[in-house]
Amino acid sequence: MANSFTKQELVAFDELIEGFDDSLVIAKGATKWVGGDAQESSRSRDKWWIPAPMIGQSYDGSDATGHFGDVTQLNVPVSVGFWKHSSKAFSATDLRNQYAIDQWVKSAKQKLSSDVNKTIFDTVSLQGGTFSKRTGAATGYDDVADLDTRFARTGVMNGDRMAFYAPSVMNAMAGNLASRSEDSARSRDAYEMARIRHDVAGFEVFKNDQEILLAAATGGATTVNGAGQKTTPAATSTGATGEEENKDNRYTDLTITATTYANIKVGDAFTIANVNAVHMITKQSSGQLKTFRVVGKPSAGVIRIYPAIVFGTSDAEKEYQSVDALPANGAALTWLNTTAAPLNPFFKKESVLLIPGTFEVENGSGVISTSATTALGVQIIYTKQTNVSTLLSSCRLDLRWGTALTNPELAGAQMFGQA
């Protein structure tokens, strides 16, 4: 073969694969979802529709007349949408330097794993519909307990709940615990390691390795423009051509009137006057305003929001009801992220997907590649091509993946210091 890997390169690549998942702090909390084999993925262009959990309803008495409604099986679109690489050029003498190779691979592992983590972080913290606004500084248990309260009152089951706090937030929580006079393992951990124990108020709690800020909402005075706006759940929709296709039911496109519409951004959190959250199973009103997130601006005067506003009399609307009333025309939106601060994502594991992607490199004409898959299913490919004229070797590490939030009500973000 005209081109080959040195022993040093192969050793460095093996070490990258072995330790890659260790850096995936948040991604390890996601559920891995594999779309199919390479041929199927190619044909679908790495895009799939997957079933969302179905919610049922019950009726009184033995007479079931009129209760045999249609089955509404909702689906969620997922895809492999990220491709990142790290590349360097090594001279013939550089390739003798094991230290240089090790340092490049180490830095590439750090950056690429950070890229994967960041996409999971953004998916949860910018799209999760459950928003926890804390007016003061972080203190610890009460803050995590607020997440439990918000999940419990909307019917999110216990187990596999995770919360990730920015370093400044976790350190404040640990500082509060360390300042107590109790002589316990958790207090010593707080003082020595600047962390709190993992299990708090029904959540596994972790320290994130970076602080990612969300700026204050500056949309100004904003109201609903038009009564009765909602999403009616349906398995499919019909296009202008008459073609039937799957429908994404996670969002509502809400028409609004805002003093500074241009300033509204993805991630902004808000409530709508007199629109309360309901328990997903019992449909009882929580008596607490439903929180929503801006996830897009599809057209002028319209914001796409998670989760969808669902309320009505059809079987599907009763089964997937998310609020106790529809927004009235002129109902005021109240922005919740009022001060720039770090985002602290939390979620139930089943709602967040990490979707490993694949691709192939054809060997030949001076190109050689090797690949491996980490325990989380992420495929990493190492490719090298050497120029015979200069003996310069161009080397690159590549990976592809996607993320998805299957149910926005099972994820969200907490922010502190919000007025």
C-alpha cells in the first residue's frame, strides 16, 4: 500500500477512542438512538420519523358507546445534522514526534467531545419547555426541588431525571452546603470538591464543564394576536398537492403583537396570561402558568413555541391536552429570562436523543482511513493523505451525529438571578 499509518498514529487513535466518551458529560445522559444500517441511512438522507409516547384516556361506567375514537399515533422527526472535523498537516519529520501526534489527538478529542456536548446542551436548554425562574442566587436543595415540583405537577414520572449546573452555580450550591456546621460526607465533599452529592430531590445532579449564557429577553410588551390559537394533534397532514405526510406536533406557531419583535430570540422563555399547565395523565389543572420557549420565527409576527398549545374536544386534543385554556386575544406574554445568566439544563433521559451518524472514506490514491465506534455509538474516522512531492501528510478526524428532543415537556432549563 502506497500510504500507511505509523504505529504512533494508531496508538494515539486507540487512546482517543478509549477516552472519548469520558468527556461527554451531558451526552452520556441522553438516550442513544440508531436509525438503521448504512444503506438505509443513505436512502433516508439520515432523517427518520420515530413514534412518540401515546397518552390514553378513560371513561366512566360499563357503556363504551361513542368512546371508540381513532388512534392518534404521533411521530417526531429526528436527523443526523452535525458534522465536525479536526485536521492538521504533518511533515515527514513531524510524524516521528509521538508527543506532537499525542497533543493533536488530545486537543481534537477535547474539542470534538465538547462539540457533541454543546449540541445536547443547546437542544435541552433552548428547546425544553419547562422553565424554572429563580430570583435569587443558587442555594442547593430548594433549587433542585423546584425542578421536581415542576415535573411532578405535570406528570413526569420519577427516575432517570438529570440536571446539569454551570460551574458558578454548582460552586454556589456547594458553598451553601459547605458553610453548614454538620460533619458529614456530603458537607466535606462540598468543601473539598466544590460539588454536591449526585442524588438531590429526585435528580442526578452534575457540574457542567462550561457556562453558557442566555441573554435577557428584550421583546418588550407582547400580546397574543388572535383567539383560539392551538395545535390539533394529528399523525399526518396533507400538503397543497394532496400528498399526506407525517406531522410534527411538538410546536405551535403563535401569532403575536410585540413592540420589538425583531429582538425576540430562540431560547426566550415566557408564560401567557391565564394559560395554566395540566397534568399530562389526569388533565387536572396545576393552577400554575404554563411555561413556553421560543424555538423559531417562521414568519413576521409569528413565533414557533415549544411545547404545543393543545386544548379542545376531539379525542386527540383530550389525550394530548397541555393547558387548561386557550390564550385569549390580547393575552399578555410575560418574559421569564429577564437577566443574562447561565443556563442550567435538566431533563428526563428518555426525552433526549443522541443519534450517531456514519459515513465511509474510500481508500486509494494516497488516501487511507481507519474508524472505530465509542461505547456511546459515536463513529470516529481518521483519514490521512500524503503528498508524494512534499511528503506532507494531511490528517483529519471526523464524526457525525444528531440530537433530538422528543417531548419538550420533559426537559427545560433553570436560571438564577432573574428579576
